[in-house]
Amino acid sequence: MPIDISLLAQEPPRQYTLGAGDVLGVTVDSILPSTLPDQVPEPPPVHFPEQEDTLPPSTGFPITVIDDGTISLPLLDPIKVEGLTTDQARDLIRRKYVEANILPEDRKISPLVTVIKKRQINVIVVRQDQQVSNVILEQVNRSGRGVTAADQSGESTVVKLDAFENDILHALSETGGMPGTSAKNQIKILRSENKSREERRRFVEQYAQTIATHVDPCSCPPPMPEDPSILKIPLRLPPGVWPSIRPQDVILEEGDVVLIESRENEFFYTGGLLPGGQWPIPRDYDLDALGAMAIAGAGVSSIQRSSGGSLVGNTQLIPPGNLFILRKTPCNGQIAIQVDLTKAVNNPSLRPIVQPGDTLILQYKPCEEAINFGIGAFFTFGIRELFN
């Protein structure tokens, strides 16, 4: 079942706090803008937000919060405003001017501080689930139906996220929404910090050394473990399982990469008396053996057509009852799972769940072959003798 998508967003603060990159609108009476006592004060400029901005119109002269979290105002040393709200920054500016004897303490002057533009965080979103136009025809089976698949050429987008909206949910919303059925049920986060890059480099080097020391040709090399530097967030979990997503996991920093991979390789294959083909496995629900046969188009008529090369013609009254599921195991092994279709029709527990890479082979049981041969021989040769 899908997880609660609100877990992919961070909890916004009750009040916006300032930081490096914010553009403030600041107005201080007779100082910003500077006016003489006998002059009419110049009205502060009014700034209207961009079309997709959620900020209200603001007033004041633009002042940028620089990297050290300070702003520069006339006649004052740099003022530290990082982590403050606009109201706290307003009170701090007034106090600094009073302490510098630029404004009288008893004068009722209140500077105006607004937010013209919020600071933004640049992240990269790579999606392999939206290649609708780049669809290729992979195979046409006996029934004439094509199997299509995406070409896995990911679409990369640089997304600018406002402060306190720099999370996975907002990044996905800016690039088309939640992943579709052609994507895997997980999101990968690659952190841009040097620590994560160093961890990935050490991980690859350690695995390469492990493979290099594997010299026994009769044993299997160790499988590649999960990269500890890549954060994986599941989108679907079994019922009753709560996702272990921490609040800091969904927050994106400058240069982080959000990767949504295509589920291109999740196919099963059919052969034998089934129409040969390659078939995609549904992402959001389990597919058992009978459902896979239905997808492949295994009916009585198709089976009769595929048996037309019999010695006694195509008279096949008894349908095939043996289904073999060939499943790969580690170290290039394979197991064969036999399914008795006669019993599986009435007992769901006898229908194995089809896994990616499985091959389904449909065959007759020996008794079914014998009965079909006998019936075919009778109708082919027996009726002829009756009229001789």
C-alpha cells in the first residue's frame, strides 16, 4: 500500500526565519531613503511578487542577506539577522540605530522590514518515468500484440525550491508529481556534500577489491551490497509496516540529486504452449501464475492453434494442465516450480507469485497427451473405417 505522502514534506515553521540569500525590503525613516528635515520623504518602492510566488506584495529598499547572515545598512556595522523573524529583525535594526545615537530613543520610529524574495535551494531531479514520447516496440508476440517499454533516457531538471519548501514532495511537485507506474517504488537521494561523495568512492573501491580477491572459479562472487551513502525512500510498503523516514531525510540541500528510476527490467517471459513473449509485471499488485497466463493470452483456442502440428491434427479437447515456472537463483542457478493448473484453479495457495525474470512454460501432462491422441486418432482414422 502507498505511504502517506505528507511524510515526504518538512514541517514549515510558524514564522519565516531569515537566512543567507533572502532579499529584504527595508525602510528607515530619514535614513533609508536619506532625506533632509525640510524635505518630503521619498516613498519606499513597492515590489510585486512573481506569478508563481506565494509572497504578498512588499515595500522597502532591497537589501540582501549575505553568506555570513548579515545585512549592511547606512551608518551601521553589519547586522546579524540570520535565524530572526522579520519582526525581530525590525526591532534589532531600530535598537542598533538608537545605540549608535543616530535615532533618538524617545522618538517613535519603527523601521519597516519585509521579505521581497525568499532564499532558494537548487536541487536536481532525474526522472526515468516520464518518457512517454520515447517509447520503443520491444516485441510482437504470436497474438499480434506489442510489448512497449521506455528507453530509460532520464529527464533531468534543475529545481529552485524556496526555503522551508526544500523537501522531496515539493521537488516532485515541480517536476510532474508522484512517480507513475513505470517507475520503481522508491526514491533515491544522492547527497552533494563531500562526505557522501567520499563514502561512495570508498564503497566502490572496497567492492572492487573484494571481486579482485575472488579467485575460486567454482564459487559465486559476493553480490554487490547496498550503497550506504545513497538514501532510499520507499513509496509503497506491505500493510501494517510504517516507513522509517526521519524528518531530516526528506530535506534537500544545495546540489542534492533526486533520482527516480524506471522499472524497465521487471518482466516475465512465456513459452511452450503459451504465446511466446515478454510481459511487464504490474507494479502495484501481485501477479500469480493464472493471472500471468491470462495476460499472455492463454486460452483453449490459442492452445489448439499452437498444437496444429500434431500427428493426428489439431483435435485437442483436454487443455494442458502443467505449468512450469523457471526462476533464476543466485550464482546463475535455476529452479523449476511445477504448478498443477487443475488444482490451482480451486486453491489460490497453489498459485505462485510471478517474480521479475520468471519464464512460464505450459505443457500437457502425459495422461492429457494420451487422451488427446486417442480422441484425435478416433476422429481421424476411426470414422473413416466406419464408412469403408
